[in-house]
Amino acid sequence: MNDNIRGEPTVYLNGDWLPLSEAKVSVLDRGFIFGDGIYEVLPVYQRKPFRLQSHLTRLQRSLTAIRIRPPMAEAQWAELFDNLIQRNESDDQFLYLQVTRGVAKRDHGFPNPEVPPTVFAMSSPFQRPSATLRNAGVAVVSLPDERWLHCDIKSTSLLGNVLARQSAIDRGAPEAVMFRDGFLTEGSASNIWMVRDGALHAPLKNHLILEGIRYGLLQELAEQHQIPVHIRRIRQQELTQADELLMTSATKEVLPIVTLDQRPVGRGPHAGKPGPIYAKIRQAYDQLIDAL
Ligand SMILES: Cc1ncc(COP(=O)(O)O)c(C=O)c1O
């Protein structure tokens, strides 16, 4: 029952279903003027959202954090997502949802009286990471984390992330790994994991990183496979001695990082190649998707 209008993706904007090119918001939208909004990205496999409840919980948390009254209850968001999935063509999709503080005369303070938030949702075909990419792995470069102190909010104000990603691209790497005061935070659009002596290590869940939905998921998968997990502050130098490095995000799923600043990650036969802990986690992740 997909009703792609003129072969374009069908999107949702403030109660209407439209072809993407017809979805328009005012230039006074606070998302446009101030980056005053939050977003979610969730993967859909075979038309089934993956880890929906975790995304809904994080959505609620982001709205609360920036003091936007939730425009919908959880069941309504779920229905909206379901509708969006059915109205679009691909079986594998990723959904993008953005909620901003709405349209108002430009003023830094919140609109008073309150205005309705702008709600926009779209779906894109999801090309899962290819076998070639999974086998080849990803190159990353180290960068200072120059973002604000509320990276735990999934805010649309992403200038710090955008500039970090572009610096990485300028240096020939698809992702940046960021450090604040000498400690690992995260990637420009991913969480970063270190493997050492058979254990997974991840930075603390605090205001300095976004708690990815795959952050909790990897912990679960590691537990199921008897891989110890250590959540702690990780010094920048430790990454140069890692056995493996991994990155996770909704669209990259889980990928091995094979070079850090052009040096191979790991030692021995796995140097510069995906390692055994990656292989285990990857397999477990795929099994979850297959079981959907
Ligand atoms: C800064 C940042 N950290 C972490 C993540 C991973 O989060 P998730 O696993 O929910 O995609 C993302 C996702 O885009 C991100 O932008």
C-alpha cells in the first residue's frame, strides 16, 4: 500500500503526508533559525523497526531535555513510523524524525505563548553496510572534541559533528574519533568501542557522548557471548594499543575500524584487519536482524 507520489519518498509534516519536494517549513522555524530541535534515526529491516522502544525512549528524553512538550504519545509515534514505512518502497529503510520548537518571531527565548512544535518524518532506502565494507573496515582519524557539553541530547545543532566529519573526510577518512581532555568521547556520528585482551571497553555514558541505541545493544550482545564489558574513561593513548576498535550507529550497524591516523589497529595477524571480537559481535547483530 505504498503511495509514493510521483516516485518520490512520501514524508510526514505536521499531520500531512506529502511528496518530499512539497514538504516546506517556514524560514522562521526555530530549527532553521537556531537549530532548536531534536531528531531520531531508526533502522527498519524487512519493514520492521529495529529497537523501536529504545528509540522512543530516547526521543522522549531528548524532548524533555530541551523542554519541548511531546506532541505525541509513544503509541502515536509508533503508528506514525508504521505508516511511514508502509508508504515507502524499500523493505529496508531508515527513518528520520525531527521535532523543532516551531515557528515564531525570531527571539532566543522560547515562544511565549507556546507554539506547536514542527514534526517532520521521512524515510530513505537503507543500504546496509556492504560485505566489502565489513571485510575491509573503516579508517578513522583522531580529532579534538570541540562540541558543547550536552552531547547526550540528540540535538539537530550538529555543527561540531559536521565540522569533525568534514575534517576526517578532508584527511581521507570516513569517520573522526574525538577526544576531550585526553579521553575518548565518540565518533562524529557513531559510538566507538575499544577491544583489549578479549574485553570491550566503552566511554562512560554521560553528558559528553550520545548514548547510541547500539551502545546498550552491544553491551547486551557482549554479555550473551561472555565478552566482558568495561565502561570507563579511556585515555587517548590507549587506542594506539587496542587489539581492535569498533564503531556503531543506526546506519553503520557495527563496523571494524582498521586504521587510526593511518596506522593499523591491533597487532599480529589481525593488525589492520577486522578482529575476532568484531566477528562475534557482527554475527550476533546479524542474527538479531534475521530474527526480526
Ligand atoms: C554523535 C553520535 N554518537 C553516537 C551515535 C550512535 O547512535 P545510534 O546507535 O543510536 O545510531 C550517533 C548516531 O548517529 C551519533 O550521531
